[in-house]
Amino acid sequence: MNKTDAEKRIAELRSEIERHNYLYYVMDAPAINDFEYDRLMRELQDVEKEYPELMTPDSPTQRVGDKPLEKFENYTHPYRMYSLNNALNGEEFDDFYRRVVKEIYGGGLFSPAFSCEHKFDGLAVELIYERGVLICASTRGNGEVGELITANARTIKSIPLRLNQGCPEWLAVYGEVLMYKADFVELNRNRLEQDEPEFANPRNAAAGSLRQLDPKITASRKLRFHAYGARTKEGEKTMNSITSQFAKMTYLRDLGFPVSPHRIKAQSIGDITEFHRKWENDRSKLKYEIDGIVVKLDDINAQDELGYDAKSPKWAVAWKFKPAVETTILRDVEYSVGRMGTITPTAIFDPVILSGARISRATLHNFNEVIRLDVKIGDSIIVERSGDVIPKVVGVIKEKRPTDAGEIVPPEKCPVCGQRAEQVVGEVAYMCTNPECPAVVRERVKHFVSRQAFDIEGLGEEIAARFIELGFLRDASDIFLLKNHESELKELERFGEKSVNNLLKAIEKASKIEYWRFINAIGIRYVGEQTARILADTFQPFAAFMEAPEEILMSAREVGETVARSIRAFFDNPGSRSMLKRLFANGVEIIYPEKIGAADSPIAGMTVVFTGKADGFTREEFKEIVRKHGGTPSESVSGNTSILVAGENAGSKLDKAKKFGVKIVSPKDFLELLKLSE
Ligand code: IVH
């Protein structure tokens, strides 16, 4: 493609991708699926790679995240970023309402319009656009000075990098960065698998993800933006002469910003009260968290007349919901068994309504939590819907303990198969010791066939449970032997010829499996989807991964001691080895990703260590480069090290490399070796 064509195609692709972002994030009406979207993105990446000089910061390909920062720069907001006064109950809201009506209209029977919106529970962000292009993003800080987070904001797909037509010359947009509840649950699930601390609620997760010095981490976190305000330098006349708060939100939506679809222009205090009541009850149905409603005087001229106090507008108030905390009575503790055999206690209590949902059970995570809370059956307990999502027992009211409160004892037996339960040395969890426990097998099969693993449709939970009961499945590898039971399967009640044929076909198809899915499927503790992807990129072929010592495993990104030890324990366990053997014997075949240029790479198969400082790349980038070229990056020098790349201020690793006779090169030579230098 010549440069003129490339320029044209880049413009087409960018506007097409932006249109789909708008349809998806703002209008909530996607027109294409993920696959087609990715294809457009990939084409754009390819053309931009061919003509790097045509790359601009507002290209959608730039959302993957820039280089890590040393620290955040301070940023003085062009105008103060205001906060909101709270009304904690109906009386306090009435006070606000009456004051506004009195100040503006002298009281009496006036019933001015108010714009009612959701109060998003995330963190406030300011975005500045010049000539329609995002030029900077910042957090609120103390209202006058915040932190510059432009690179991170660029990774958030619902923040437009370029505005739709008709935008003002200069525009400051205010809104909230937040994480959807489902994305929060997913993130915590991954963190738990990787033994990382969970976030307490979606707001903390959003804050922690936005304030990352490495924008690539922010990019991986699925953050969202919702706008709730804007201003120009000259005032509203440059915003289509808008005089209504409600109309301003619609205007922002048309420029390309997601705004809440659930907002009303209320004409009476009754409408406002009804809006508050509705969302206090229905908040759990929303994709995102809200902790109240925001009520704003709709007439913008009247807003200006009322003005601001030190920190907040006088024309708006945040009418908060009752916090989602209740006390109730603990009636029982139930135990369930997970895929790894871990026995998890669940608290069963008298039902309470928390943010609109009826709740009567909450996980206690592990037995240590029972000890930490010092909780007994019959206790009055405090239950919170942590971040509106997952109910949690947060405390016990000891003064109210009845004299006959029942001790909660650790499980001696597996609640499902009845075999001995044991606390693993050095761990808090109690485990079922029976590798063939039906609950464990059922959970393993469920994981094994799930979408991010073997992805076998038609082997749902109920059917799997039946097969286990009938003895067709003793472990997950038996799935590939089901074809030997074809005629027996066809005899089964409610399981006709056609469904058996379809199932066997799906199993056959699934037996050729992408490498990372395979690693995820086999069920190594602490190895979830994300870690499986990293491991698959880092260690090839599977046989090498199976034999890698802990130290080498830890050279992979995001793999720490716990994960490395768990991988080793898995492969050193004869049970896992025989399961793997059976999988391959039963026809499973791993499909490996193609490595870029790995075949003729000068470092293919080599272990490469980096020490000191280099101009050309960061530590993380170094690892990526090595992996891409078919080598294995490692943190420490040993007899197995092939090359040490020694930058400035190289220390003890250099001495060690000399001792072992390892080849030592400078960062510059290293890049030259891989033909990466300019
Ligand atoms: S308006 C000048 N509207 O709540 C007006 N704020 O507790 C300033 N918030 O700092 C804010 N949803 O981060 C406004 N619909 C909404 C909001 C909202 C959430 C946040 C915002 C603000 C904080 C105050």
C-alpha cells in the first residue's frame, strides 16, 4: 500500500472503530461482534506499523497503554473541581430543596425543575479537549491541584479520544471513572487465583486501577467513564446556548460521552422522592454501583445565580442511600467443596434486604475467617453488601451473644463424600482428601469444559453430574473416552441419538486445543485464565513447562513464589501426571501460537538475564523482547544462563556471570543481535 492509500485507510478505520466504540459504550447498542471489532483494530495496527509516521496519539490503537511513569505529575485544574454536599435523609433533602426555592424564587409555591441523576460511586476525573482532541486527564486531588493521568485515561475505551462534530474549541468534561460490578467480580476472581489481595469494592478497584504508574495495567482493567458535567471558557453560550442541566447531558452524549440513561427532569419534589425511592430499591439491578442520587437545579442561569460555597455548588446535592449494612442472626454454617478440594464455609442467616436484594447467605472464605470474627451460631452478626456486590459478614455484636451460642467446629469430614478433611500444612484451608470426591470431580469437569478451557458445549453441570454418577467420568480426561460409551449414552433417558452425536462431535472438535486454554483447563491452583496466557507465551513446548524449576517459572511476568510453587507441586504430583498422560493418550493435541521470527532467532531456546539500566528498554520490555524472539527471560544468573545483558550499574549478577563463564553483552549489542537497533 502506498502512503496516500495508507493515510486514507487509516482515517477510514479510525472513524469506523470510533463509531463502534460510540455505539457500544455510549448508545449501548453494538453493531458488530468482538471478533469483527478486533479485525478492524488489527488492520489499523498493521497499517500504522507500516507507516509509523502516520501514528497520532488519538488513534484507537494507542489505548493499549504507554510506557510506565516514574511518578504522577501534579496538575492545576483550570477551574476548581467541585465536590457535592450530602443529604443523608429525607429531612436533609427537604432542607436543601426549600433553601434553593427560597433563594431563587423567594419561596412560595414555585416548583422549579431539577435534573435527577445517579450518583456514580467511582472517582472524579477531569478531561480537557482542545479542538475536539483529548489533551489531558487528571484526578481531582484537593479540587485545585490533582494528578495528571492522561496516559491511563487514554486506555479507557469509553473516553473519546476525539469528539464528534459540533464540539467547542475548548472543553472541560467532568465525570466519574468506575468499574462495572461484573468486571470487579471477575478481576477479584483472577486476583484470588493469583493469590493477590482482593479489592474491597468496585470503587477501590477503579481507583487502584486508574492510579497505576504502568498504563498497561490500567488498560487491562476494564474501566468505564460516565460524564456528569462540562464547561467551556466562555460559558454555556458556546455549548449550543444550553440553559438546562438535563439538555447539557444530552449534548454531552451527542459529543461522544457515555452519560447515565437513567436520569429525569423532575417537576416536583414528589418526582424527586420517587426517583430516590426507585433507585434505592433497584440499585442492585444496575451494571454499576451508585450510592445515592444527585439532584441539580435544572436552570443553568439560576445555578450561576446561586453559585458555590468553598467546595460545592449550592444548586446541587447528593441525596445518599442508606448504607447497605444490616444486622441479623447467624443460624448455621454450611460447607461446600470446590474444584481444588477446598472446603469453604458459608454463613446462613435470617434474610435481610441489602441494596434492594434479599440475602440470607454469605461466604466466610475459610476457617480462619471464623476464628478471626470469633463468631458462633446464634450470634447477632453485621452483614454488608461489600461494594453492593458480594455479601460479607463484617462483624459480630458480642454483647448480644446468647448463652447457648453454638461453637463452629472445623470440618472433620468432607460434607459431600464423607472422607477425612485435612488442613494442609502451612495453609489456612481445609481440604477433602479424596481425589475422586464427586464434588471435586464435578467442579473440575465444569471448569474443564468451560469457555476459557476446552469450551465443550452440551456438557452442562447436570449432564456431567449424571455421567459421574454412572461412572463414565472419574476425572476430566475421561471426557475423551465418552465415545467408547456411545451406545450406552444413547440409551439414557432424556438423552437422544442427536444430542449424543452432537456432544461427541463437540468433544472431538475440542480435542485440538489452544495452548493457553490447555494450561487453564488442567486446573493448577492459582493459575487462572490470565496466568495461563502468560505461561503459554513464556514456556514452550508444554514438556518444557512441565519440567521448569520454580526459579525459571518465576521469570514469567506476574508469576511469584506461590504460583511457581503451586505449578511445581501440580506437576510433581503423580496423580496429575497420569491424568495428563491419559489426556494425550485419549487424543488431546495442543496447538501452539506462532512465535514471531522465533525459528531463526539467534536467542531461540536460550535463557537471557538482564541487569543494570538500559536506555533502549525497561525491564518488562526486555522480557517481552526475549519471549518474542523465542528465548526465556530470567531474573537470576545460574549455570543455565546463556546470555547476560549488562547495562549501566550492573552489580552482583555481572560477577556471577563471569564466574559461570556466561556470555555478557551490552544492551546495545543485544538489540543489534536481534536487529532491533535503529
Ligand atoms: S456533580 C459541580 N454529578 O460525587 C458539580 N457528581 O461526592 C460536581 N459524582 O466529586 C459534581 N455522580 O465525583 C456530580 N451525577 C453526578 C455524580 C457526581 C458521582 C461524584 C463526583 C463528586 C462526588 C461528590
